Amino acid sequence: QQQVKQSPQSLIVQKGGISIINCAYENTAFDYFPWYQQFPGKGPALLIAIRPDVSEKKEGRFTISFNKSAKQFSLHIMDSQPGDSATYFCAASMSGNTPLVFGKGTRLSVIA
Amino acid sequence: SAVISQKPSRDICQRGTSLTIQCQVDSQVTMMFWYRQQPGQSLTLIATANQGSEATYESGFVIDKFPISRPNLTFSTLTVSNMSPEDSSIYLCSAYLDGYTFGSGTRLTVV
């Protein structure tokens, strides 16, 4: 059973455009929703995270939108740059002492 | 967040042998988590390691194949035993301290 469903699997965006990646979860006990960025040969790095008490969180060009009733959350990358080309994973967990459950990942390519 | 040092960063091993991966955290953490990332895939949880007790394994992973040690609150090891080419993956450890942190990963190739 896949607890976190991520889409699309791959995404091509023009430089300066908006990249949008979506995730849906099933377990209503999840209370922490991070996004990770991974470059080839590297471990995943935390990009931004949100908890269900807010509907949106913005850090620089990166924004998480959270819809608790729909059990969905999304990552928006504004003014996408070639350096943003990487694989992005959404994840969810119930608490700090429980493991993260990951989506399948989105391979983003930003082209000039 | 905690900082995790993971080693080795990569290794090429012969089938039938074992490799032990080490993770050292710069702070004391209750739980550590071990993941496998097969080529082009997402992270799959292998087990959760709590200091002082036996690790809890996810479906499809067994202790005989992936023994885990957690001798104290800052250290853990994962051993990949009796390796086959199908074990070729990136193995990552993780811990939670004001956020989840990951080691840089061990890229394992079994030949």
C-alpha cells in the first residue's frame, strides 16, 4: 500500500517558469510533510516542510501548499532555474520518532 | 538538525560477502532509520533502530540479511550480508532531531 502518492513522475519546465509537484496521502495521522531535493550521487536534502496547522509555507522561491481536507500537498518552485534540475521527493511522518514515508519522486528538468 | 557522518561513501563488493555501513550522529537521537534507494527509485525503509532494543524491520527485510546494531544514542551500523547483485543500491541512514537528517549515503555495487 503506497501511503504517499506523488505526481508527475517527470517534469520539464522552461527557465523562469513555475514547477508544480503534487502529493496525496492516506494516513490522517501524518502531521509532518517535508519535501526533499536530491542531486545524482547525493543524499536527499530537506528543502521545505509544513505541518497541518497551516495551509501554506514559503521559503524563497519554494512554496508548500497544504489541503488537509483533500489530504494533498504540493510544492511550487517559482522562477525555476537550471540549477533546480534534480529529483524531488515528498514525504510524510506521524512524529519525530517515526520514519518518513516517501513518494516515488519527480525528476525535474529545467531547460533554458 | 543533527549532522550524520556515513561511511563508506561507496564500495564495490564481491557477491557472497558482507559490508557494514556506519553512521555517526553529532547529537544523541532516540531513533535512527535505515533506507535503501535502488537505482532511479525512491527511498524504501529497511528498519527502525532504537538504542537498547532490537531493530524493527519492514516487510521484505529480515534481520539475517540486514543486521543492525545500535550500541548507543549516536551510532548505528547496517550490515548487508551474503550480497548479491540485487543488493546494489544506495543505503542511507537517517535520524530525527528538530527535523529529519540523512547521511550522505553509501553507494554499493555488488559484482
